[in-house]
Amino acid sequence: MGLFFDVLSSINNPNQSGSVEQLSTIMHAVPQLGAGHGLDASSLPTAMSALGGVLLPALKQQSLAPGGSQALAGIVNQFAVAGASAGTLPSFVTPQLQEQIVQAIAQKTGVSAGILQPLLPGLISTAMGFLSMGAPKPGVASGNPILNAVLDGNHDGNTDLGDVFKFAGRFLNVPG
């Protein structure tokens, strides 16, 4: 739940780009994406949790490369804006990582990998959207506390994307 509190803090912080509208856009896009491919809305928090279990360590690994933290912040922000609509994945999401993500989600949700594969850009875009909410507004010199929480987190359950998805739905009173 800690990561969700970071999302709420970004909404309340005038120096960060997070907004209720951005959160609402993220939360309404995923159920539509899932429904179009037969993914039940009740499976979405579990799918996001499984996605985060594989994606967040990959993000942390990406940040350890020289200049990686700044490059990663740029990737998160760019992909959150254009990722799902472009139908592409960030460059660090290798075919092997895609397979790991799909298998992790399939194992936790019981949904076949064939159904999940075309959903991957949208699911990753959702994760990136949550992470990008902590980005500083233009002209503000600060980091992204949401991305930093993921990168510095000890993975004690406070960085579960499934929890963020579930609590964001409750916050916005999204049916499902």
C-alpha cells in the first residue's frame, strides 16, 4: 500500500505531474484492454501484481547501468505517454523478459499466455503510467519519488502494483 500512498502524494504535490485525471485515465484503460481480450476485471489486480514482480526488478537492474537512473526516468515518462498506443515495449523489455512476464501473469491468473501476450504493451504502459505520476513538472528540479520507491524498495510488499491498481480503483470508485 506504500506505493499507492506515493501515487496519492504525487496527486497532492504541485511539483509533481500526477493528477486524479491521469490516474483515472490509467484505471479506465486497462479494463477496456482486458475485456477486449477476454481478461476478467477481477483478474487485473493479480495480473498487475505478477507483472510488477518481474518488471520492477528489471527496472532496478536497468537503473544500475551508467546513467541508468536518468535514462530510466525518461523511458518511464515517454512510454507512459505513448507506449500502449504505439503497441511497442521499452527497449529493456527483451523477448526473454516478455516471456517471464507473460508466464508469471499466466501462472497467477490462470489466463493463457496466448491471451496475455497481446495485452503486454497495455499492461506495461499501465505500470509505467503509475510510475510516471511522480515525475516532476517541467521546470521543477527534483526526482520521481514513485520511481525511486520502486528502485530503492526492499520489496516487502510496499511496491506491489496489484495493490496500487486495487486501491486506485477504490479511490476512484471504479466498478469491478
